[in-house]
Amino acid sequence: MTYQHSYARSIADPAAFWADQADDLAWYRKPLNTLSENADGTHQWFADGRLNSCYLALDHQIEQGRGEQTALIYDSPVTSTQQSFTYNQLRDEVARLAGLLRSLGVQKGDGVIIYMPMVPQAAMAMLACARIGAVHSVVFGGFAANELALRIDDARPTLLLTASCGLEFDRVIEYKPLVDKALQLARHQPRQVLVLQRPQARASLVEGRDLDWQDAVANASAVAPVELAAADPLYIMYTSGTTGKPKGIVRENGGNAVALRFAMRHIYGMQAGDVWWGISDVGWVVGHSLIVYGPLMNGCTTVFYEGKPIRTPDAGAYWRVVEQYRVNGLFCAPTAMRAIRKEDPEGALLRRYDLSSLRQLFLAGEKLDSSTHQWLESTSGKAVHDHWWQTETGWPVTAPCVGLEGSAARPGSSNRAVPGYHVRVLDDDGQLLAANQQGAIVIALPLPPGCSQTLWGDHQRYLDAYLTTYPGYYHTGDGGYLDDDGFVYIMGRTDDVINVSGHRLSTGEMEDLVARHPAVAECAVIGVHDDIKGQVPLALVVLKDGQAISEAALQSELMASVREQIGALACFNQVRVVKRLPKTRSGKILRAVLRKIADQQAYTPPSTLDDPAVLGEIEAVLASFARVG
């Protein structure tokens, strides 16, 4: 199958193209109705199909003779633990856990929050929910109690699964106190909390509410997968919203399974029996698509890693894993490779390991800069591919499809659109732009299978956020252009969501926290370039008259507030006091101009600027930031 033929057919006749891809799945009942359009412009895939995602990931693989193949490898350098599970073993563990969930009253359609570190039980929890038709929502363990509480109130889970602690290098982070605080803050209360006790920190259990994971599972009976409709939700993945309230992206069972099966084979070039390593966390969409569901549904061995690219124990950690488990394909964020390069610029640690099994590396989550791309390719001797996707899409929008003949890659670009995605560029008036002209990156409807078609409990917000701005198109929120050959170049976000080490975070939410400080009159939080993390937040603050607080003291207090409410992963540690902020005559803060000044980029003062002199003042303040940063 060639890329050119596949792409052309997917755009000309999407229903026929995806019907063929769906034939490759083991459905309980194959769909006859491939694609239908709703009155509001959203679409539904495989409406009459029946399947189960856990069955596809485990039971079906066993039926294909892969029962004794390794399904999941757990490697935890922070605990010096290595463990593997065959498909048989993983299926048995998941079936018992699913039985426990059912005995605790979890039914088809109920919500379950999973707040766990990168331990195998986190994957088992996801698959157990899928097995009985419960809708799981994994919350990244680094989020603060307030963020967890927001998600509890939105998802309204019947049950919450957690662990006693997570590990950050040599630091133990106790999860249970965060869970207890979140439940104090939340209006909704799950009936029970299931706690996985880890030896690094034992959690105190609340009598009558909390259960010990190991004890409870030991007495549980295994259950079989339940038959689900393709449109039944598999999971909710919360992503930052510009209002501060997280958006619950909903992923359906049917479209997700078809899309991930296609992606693993044709984008990443992986076959059953291959070893795949998606380096991320189950709290993010990559953890769902490329650590749990995608690899297992494709019959691969998936590596489940609890560690960092450096200091676990050094910058050779990734290469040790590749050699030890004979990894064939690898995914990570550019941030990780920038951290490795900083620690091992000449590749001395890399050269200690045998990387002959590795065919290629895929990087996404933020822009892959050309310097890191060139360094990684030349140092590793492997093909390095940039590609682009979003939490909302659930799988790549643009990529070099290494599993399709005739696909090409172009450094500096996130590459061509994947079959199924009709990527276009529009101006502010919604008019199509020619090649090499920058505008808003959009995707013509219908979106392919696997892409979210709604938000949990707030469908109108989905329509407003993604489909209203440019009728007939999905608004990605990213800006960029297409070159003459159709290669896509992503230039950055067009809203106020920034990307810190692959984590999408709302600067609007941070601004709200900064503005609450009694000394702050007004503020702007922007994302500025960082060589390692991609972007970091910078707060520009105007103090109230008469305030004598020092910049250092203000920065310390604001850092503590953001850490408490959002979490350390925000990397919020830069505050600059300014006399005033640049605004339009209508009072709108010119954040785009601020970003360009902070990143030392050329800019043209807009005609709507109320006082041009303010830009010189900002430049003087941010010159010190550039030297420090």
C-alpha cells in the first residue's frame, strides 16, 4: 500500500477507506454503517459496530497464539525493579482487577479516576475499566490536589484508584495525602478509594472508604470482556482549557481501536512481536495511545518505564533500555532528548550501548528544533522523525508513514498529513491560503476515526472550541503553513496554552493565580522558549500602588501558589515586575508581542498600541530575563 494512494482515497472517500481498515479488527459485530454526520457538524464512526478494547488488546492476541509472548515490560530504575508480563499473565491480572471493580459496584458507563505513577497496575487499571465498559480518566500523578479535585467533580467517578506514592529521581512523593485533600476540596465523592501500597511509602487508609489493592484483588474473581457499542466512551482525557476549567476529551472505543491499529502499522511501521517503547506517562494521551492500547492491540511488546532520561542513573538510561529489551521503535518528546544532549553532548554514553535493534525514533509533543534533530540523528545513526498530533486527535495528524511505501520525511517539518486528515491553512477570515503562507492550521471535516467528537458533559463547549471558528473545519489552535509539496510546518499555539516538557498547560489559569496575590494589580503570563523544556511560563506583574514587596519575595510566593494549585510540572519560577503592560486601545494585553520580546524575535508594534513607549520599558526588563534564562 502506497502513501499517495492511501491518502488520496482517504480524502476522496473516507467511509470506504476506513471501512477497509475496520475489517482488520476483531469485532463482535462488524459495522455496516461506517460514517454518519450529525446535525451539529460532528460525525460518528462505526455506529452499529460492537467490540471491546480490552479484548482486542489481550484476549484476541492470546487467541492469535501470542499468549506466551511478553506483552508488557516494566522497567523502574528509580526502584531498581524489572518485571515482565506475558499476554496470558496480563490478561489474568486485568480480568481479576475487572472482577474487583465490578464487585465494588462499578458498572458499564460509570466513571473511574486513576491517579497513579508509572507502575504496571496503572495499565491494568485502564484495561480493567475497558473490560467492563467503565470510563476511565487517568490523572497525571504530578498534578496538585486542586487539579485532581476539578477532575473528580467533572468526571464524577464511582471509584478512585491510586498508589501510596510516586518517585521523582530520589524523591518520594506521597500520593495519598494529595488524594485526601482533593476529596476534601471536591463536591463529588467516589464511593471508595483503592490504594496500591508501595514499599517506599505506606499510606494511611480511611476506614470504610479506602481498600488495600493487593488484599482486595487477591479475593476477586476474573470476569470476561463485555460487548460495547463502538460509540461507547473508552476514556476521558483532560487537557488544559483557556478558562482554567479542564476540558474532558472523550475517546470512543470503536474509532480509537481502528485508528491505533492503523497508526501502529502504517505510521510507526510496527508489526506483531516487535518491541515498542512509548516514553511518556499514562496521565497523558501518549500513555493511552502508545503505551497501553496501541501496542497491545497490535500484538507488540510494550515497555513501561518509570524513570527519567537523565539521573536514573545518567544520560545513558534510554540507550540502556533499548539495548536490554531490543527495542525496535521509540517515541519520546524533544524535551527528553534535549536533556540527554545537555548531559552527554558528544554521545559518549550512547556509544556504550548496542542500538542495532532500533529502526527509528519518533518525536512529538512540541516542536523538534533542527539542532536537536541533527544531533540525535548523527549521534545515534538512526532515522529521527518529527510528527504532530494532539490530545484531541488521539493519534498523529502529520507524520512520515514509515509503514507505507512512498512516504517521505523533511527535516524542519512535522511532515505530510496522515491518511484521513485533510490539513488546510486559513486566514483570519476563513479563506484558504496558498502554499508557504502562514495562518491557522485546520482539518477539513470529517475528522478521521479516533478523534474526539465531544467533551465530557459539555458538548456545546466542544462545538465552540473546535468547530465554530471555521465552519466545516476542526480548529487545531496551532498556526503554521504548508509548503509547495504539502509538508506541514507548525509554528506554535494560537491561544494561551503553552507546552512545558510536552505538558500542555494554561497560562490563563496561571494568570488567575498570580492575579489573586494581594500585591498584584494586573499581570500577563506567557510561554517563552527554553532549550530543555521547549517552553516555560514567565509572569509579568504590575504591582498595586504603595506595595513594597521585593521581586524575589513576590516570585517565591507566586511560585508556591502555582505549585500548590497546579503542580511542580508547570515549572513556574520566573516573575518580573514591570511598570505597565502593552495594551491595545481597547485594553487587550498584547501577549503575542510580549512573547516575541521575551524570545528576542523581531516584531512590528501594532497600530492599535495605546502607548509605544511601553515596549521599550518591557524590552529593558526582559533583556535581563534573556541573559538569566
